Amino acid sequence: MTQWQVTLEFSGPLQRNMQTSELTVQGSGPCNISSVLTALLHSQPAAAAALGATPESVSVTLPPGLLVLRNRVLLPLRPETCLQPGERLTLMPMISGG
């Protein structure tokens, strides 16, 4: 089974809730947005609260209002979007209000 590691950078309210600007998550099997978010949510309860998601829910649908960027390019927000082990992603919750 394939082992992977992905570094996540956090911004906005997610960074404040996580109390860090980045974190590396690890897993095995397919390396896609769903598996990376599942690993994050299992290891960091603050992320689950900030994103309003559970590890089980992100395998089916991703948190609304979440932007995922790779090299400053927006990725399609689908659970099956493929990633490469060792990548660096930025997670940005959209902010609204007025």
C-alpha cells in the first residue's frame, strides 16, 4: 500500500483555530483531497470544528466554502481529486459577512 505525506498550510480562521500556519499529515492508500482531509480531521479536532466536518463526511462531500490551492492554483474541490505524495497545499476557508 502506498504511503504518503502532504504538508498543509492554513490561512484565515482555520489558521487561528489550528494555532499554527502549517502541518504535515500522513496516510496510506490513495492520495487525494478526501484522504488528506480525513487524516487532518482524525489528528486535529480543532480542524474538524473549524471546517464543520468529520473524517467520515469528507469521503463523500467536502466542507462548503473551503478552497484548496496547489502552487497558488485552485484545485477542483472533489473528494477524488488526485494529489502527489510530498505536495504542499493551502487550505483557505472562504470568509463572508459584512
